Amino acid sequence: MWDLSKRSLVRRLVLLAAAWNLVVLVLAGVFLTAQFRDAAIRRFDQSLAVLTDDLYAGSTVDDGVLKAPVLTDIRATRAYSGRYWTIFDQPAGGGGLNVIERSRSLFDSDLTIPVEQSERLMAEPGKTLYFDLKGPQNRPLRAAALLARLPGYPRPVVFIAAEDRSPIDADADRFGRITTFALVILGGGLIAAVVVQVRVGLVPLFRLRREVASVRRGKAEKLEGNYPEELAPLAVELNALLSHNQEVVERQRTHVGNLAHALKTPLSVMLTEAGQRPGALAEVVERQAQTMREQVDHHLRRARAAARSQTSGERTPVEPIMDELAVTLERIFQDKGVQIDWRCPDDLCFQGERQDFMELAGNVMENAGKWCKGKVRAEAVASSPEQMTLTVDDDGPGLPPDRWIDALKRGQRMDEHTPGSGLGLSIVDELARAYGGSVTLGASPLGGLRVTLVLPRSEG
């Protein structure tokens, strides 16, 4: 059984309408076919009643002998024609019925009245009864029977006329097939009309979904469309929610900035004083103050990234930043002769702030420039409508696979002889995860390390 709660609204409405139409059309088809069959049988019964009345009215009694009328119905004279009649009487001692006269069409057969119908005839004299029975060659017959008394005849007389009902059944079956075909076409048309009606009726809802997606991807700041009265309150509430979220993010940014200034100034004073008064205590103070500054930077950066990731309106073109980073890093590592081969589509955009992408891409590319022999390759592509991938390769010594995870840990340095704090890749990992992305390390085709960043993408 379908669980409609897990299906789309369009599918739910269409399925419910289709189920209702199916029930109604099936009932209508059954009802129409039954009515057609009943109407055909009533007309059939009327013609049989006429023949029964002719038999009753035309029969005569001469010296106690009942004589059947001379009928002009040619079908009743042709053997097994499907049109039959018989006149019975009831013996004085009761029991079965005796055949007095019968139509030539019966040939060597007889009409046999079922026992229950005989009892009804005896119970309701003078009333024409209609029923089904089996006739010659086991054909289905429709019969009309009348029990009456004739002047001068001592016993009740039964007049029965019957006719093959196969044509009626064939006509009813044909009507049923035609009705079914017509109702199937009608049902298909109704379902198509429901689909069109639902699609047209839900156009504002689809438009609302597209506008919400545009806001989430940074193409718009709020919902601008005019919506029907059923959806207008929802659009107003969504805009209010977006404004509220923006205010919360701005307050968070303000608090983060205030905290950064409040903590960095005392730390700078401590470092300055420690630098001016050399000694064991000064070294401890300087070392701990530097650790505190790094911790402050770490947690403030993480808090800012988390706040920015909630902001849906930020879009940062990637291509200008890649170009700027490549030029800057080639100058920084010009003594090594580093060449940075970078590629990026013009319309690729990062869903977030420019500063964060600069820090993400800059750390990865700087790390590659630091360890490479002379060649760095960076490529940014759109991996899906919601994500982009930045891949940075270098031709340096690389890392064994068992150290890839360690390289992403905070403070881990792969070579103590190379300048650095061991924070680059850990910062990238924290920022990427704050944006709902990821960082993975692997072997580069150039022989060194490959760093792959998966980040949210804003459609340009």
C-alpha cells in the first residue's frame, strides 16, 4: 500500500484523484451495464407476454377439448428457431403438468418448468411470471408463463412462451465492452485534467521553492514574488525568518570581533613585555602567550566560519582569487622557481565569504608551494549543483598514506626542519567542516601530495 506521506504533494493529489475516479467509473460502468441489461430484458419480457396473451386469448374449448390458436409467428414453426410455446394443464390428481399443445419449433423437445416456478404459478393464478430456463440444445431461454382457467375446461391451464436470450446477453456484453472502453478514455482524460490542474494550481508553490533555493544559493536576499492568499503568509514569515537569522549572524560577528580585540590587546602587551625582559620567566610567558593567541585565533576563526556558514547570501567568485593567489605565491617562492598551473571556470562561485575562501585555498596552495620541487597544479570545478571541488597537486616528496590523517591534526608538522607552525591544513580542515565541506589527502599524479577540498557552491 502506498505511503502517501512520503510522496510529493503533486503525486499525492493525482493518486487520490485517480483512485476516486477509478471507484466512481467502475461503479458507473457496472450500474450502466446492469441498467442496459434490465431494460433489454424488460422489452424482451413484453414481447413474450404478448405471445402468452395471444395463446390465452386464442385458445378454445370444444366438447371439453382445448384447442390452441393458429398463430402467424413463422419462427414458432421452424425447428429450434429459438421461439417456442407450450400449453399445459394440471391433472386432476395433481403432480406434474401435461403437455396439451406445443409449437412446431420444439420439434422433439419439451419445455420444462422448474418446480419453484410451478409453485409460484399455482400460488398466483392470472399473473404472468417471468423466469429463465434451459431449452432445446441446452440453450438459455427467457420465459413468460400464465396460469388461467378457460370456460368449459375443468382444469387450470398454463400458457408458456419462451425465446432464446443469447442475443440479449450478447448485446449486454457488447454494451459493457463499449462502456468500459469509453470510461477508460474518460478516466484517462480526467486524470490528465487533474495533473494539469494540480500543476497549474501549484505553480506558486513551485515558484516559492525556487525563490527559497535562490536565497539559499546566494542569488537573492529575500522572497520577492507575489503569492496567492494561501501562500502569502508563508512568504512573509520566511522573509521575517531570513531577516532574523541575518540579525543573529551580524550580532555574532560583532561579539566575535569585540572578543578578538578584547583578548588580542592584552596578549600583545604580554608578548611585548616578555620580549623586553629576557629571562626564563619571560620565555615561559612568551611561549604561553603565543599559545593563547593561537588558541584565540583558532576558536575565533571557527566561530566566524560557523556564523558565516549560516548566511545564505554570500557568493564569492573563485577565478579572481585563484589568479591572485597564484601570482602572490609565485613571487613568494620565486627563489625555488615555483610555477603554479591553475584552472577554474569563469562562472564558478563559492557559497561563503571571500576571506574564508582566500584562507582555504591560500593555505592549501601555500603548503604545496612550500613542499614542491617547482611545480604546483590547482584546479577548481563544479562537482554538483550544490558543491565545488578544489584539487591541489605538487611534485614534492609527498606523504605516506599512514600519515595523511595526522597531517590534518592541529599542530602536526611533517618536517621539523621546515619553517611553519603545523596549523595550515588543520585550519583548512576546520574551516571546510564549518561550511559543511571536507578535506582529503591522497597521492598526486605529479609524485607529491594531493589535497582535495569539497566546498559549498553558489550557482553563478
